[in-house]
Amino acid sequence: MRIVQKYGGTSVGSIERIRHIAGLVAAARADGAHQLVVVVSAMGGETNRLLNLARELTPTPASREMDALVATGEQVSAALLAIELNRLGIPAYSFTGSQAGFFTDGPHSRARIRRIESSHLQRRLDRGEVPVVTGFQGVDDDGNITTLGRGGSDTSAVALAVALQADRCDIYTDVDGIFTTDPRVVPEARKLTHICYEEMLELASLGAKVLQTRSVELAMRYRMPVCLRSSFTDGAGTLVTEEESAMERAAVTGIAFHRDEAKITVRGIPDHPGIASNVLGPIAEAEINVDVIVQNVSEQGFTDMTFTVSHEDYTTTMALMRELQPSLGAREVLGDTGIGKVSLVGVGMRSHAGVARKMFETLANNDVNIQMITTSEIKITVVVEEAVIDRAVQALHAAFHLEQEG
């Protein structure tokens, strides 16, 4: 059996934990994972430490040099783990992203993997060796170090599992698996034994931080089974695979929420064909992601458009909208940073009526005002005040009995 294991920053956060991870690798080999590849993140807090060092020099460091800087964090983890594995008698070799064959496109800090040239890793595996690969990074066509963005080690691990035709990709973290919602908000939240790719993709994109969205997209595209499990406790974790057939499915599988949101409203725009493109096109050109979008019904030839962006992009987007306001003919641009999203997710929504009504009634009964709504086949998302997110999640979790199986 061939398995790719990925260990996050908390899992490799100290020498003691690296020793523990080496023991897990040894145990996996003993349990039948005869060919094992390990992908590691930087030690917990290391990436932030490196970023802060650069910002002590300048608030706007060159993006190329920032990638070269932060990539060193994973190299430390990989080398230390390889050293410990060799001490245990397990032949192991550390590889940077470029040495492992990760070739990416150009944008620094948000590069995407184009291809993986993994034949040399395959030869290592055939000799019984354990490659220990730095996650989160690669190299562009000009030889520059690139990074994949926050959580990019998850994507590195899944992509490597696909390239090496592994049987499974195990993501080790500091939680026991995927829960119906965040147990810190709802202590009764239940750990799921299985979740399908579609549900996991929605939960990840809507605020659940257990897996990076791009890693789930890759796993779904190539049907790579992913198991999320704890590196600190024994347990089967949660398996992310294709949807299982069942006699009946619960309407809702989980609840995601996201506090890092801001809302922008462009009011009094002359309503004519192309107005949405005129507003959102420049935002896309600035490589800013827009999430929920609502356009009001036209009134006397004018309309309003409201959309959400991340807190990180709020200041830039507001400046851009105010710059565009005269050319758009808009009356005013308003912003609100005190909002967040709450989302119900479940493939069972396809065959269950009344989920939206129950959600809205539950929120109303708990004095939660809905500002915006967006839906898809397997999700319902509402934008609410950030201050009431916990109350909303707790009420919805109880209303849909997510603490119970089935």
C-alpha cells in the first residue's frame, strides 16, 4: 500500500512532536504502508515569525523574497524529521518543493501547481526509502521559489498522492476529524466518520478550516480518498470520499461559519445592461474574491448592488469602489466590517424540502436578523451580524439535531 501523510504545523511544532511523528511513520510502515511519503508544514508559528521579521524591515516586502523567506520554515521541519527517521533506522531524505518536482505558475504567495515530476521520488519509494517533502511550495519556470498560500501543504499532499497514484492521503492535524460544526462553539458537535467531496468542499470554502479548499478540489477531481485524523490521539478520523449510497440521508451534514467577512454596498447605480460587470470586473482584475452578491430590483432606473469580501481585502476594495464611483454614476458606497456568514451544508438537501424555511424560522426565533441569502443545491448561506454568529450556529445545530447520528 502506498500512502501520503501530511503533518501540519502543530504536529511538528517541537522536537518532542517531531519525534512523535517519526514514531507514527514507523508504525505506518509496520502496519503495511510499505511505500510512504511524508509532507510537512512549517513548525507552528514559524511562518508568522518569518513574515513579521520581513515587516520589521518594510511594510511592503518584495513578493519574490517573501516566498524565498517563508519557504525556509518547511525546510526546517522536513530536515529535522528526516534526521529523526534516520536515527530510528528508517532511510529518509528531505526534499524542497522544487527538488520534489513541484512546478507552479508565477504569482508569488498564491501559485498553483502545474505539474509534478515525481519519477525520482518513485525510485526512492521502490528502494524502501521515505521521502520527506516540504509542503506549501514549488518553483516556477524561471527557477524562482513560489508558495501556494495559507494551508497550501494540504494541496501539496493531495497533489503528490495523485501524482504517485497513492491509495490514500492522510492529513494529520490537531483535531480528531471533521465535526458537524466547531466544537468550541457547540460542545455537542459530533465527529463524522465519512463525508463526501461535495460537502467537504462546501464546508471548506464556507469557513471550516480543517482542509484547504484547493486540496479538496484536487481530491474530488481525481477521486483521491483523504482521511483527516489527529496526530495526538488514536482514532479512525474522518474519511473524505465519493458520496455513499444510503436509504435515507439527513438533510444537513454540517454547519460552517466565517467571521472574516465585510460587506460593501454600491447604491444608486443607473440600471442598464453590463452594470454588474462594470462593478465586479475591476475587482476581479485586482484578484480580489467576491463571495455573496445581491442586486436589488430596479427602482426608477436605479439599483443597488451589495457583495461580500474578506476583511483582508476590504480596504483595497472600498478604495477601488470609491475610485470607480464617478464612472459608475453611483450615489454612494457604503461598507460594513461587522458581518459574517453561517451556512448549512448537506447533499441530503436535494431530497428534503423545507430546510430553508426551518433555518429561517430558527434564526428568527433566536433574534438573528438575516442581511443576505445565497443558496446552491447542497447549501444555504446567510449573512448576519458577526456578534450573533455563535448564537445562530448553536440554535441551528440544535434545531437540525446534528448531535445525533443519521
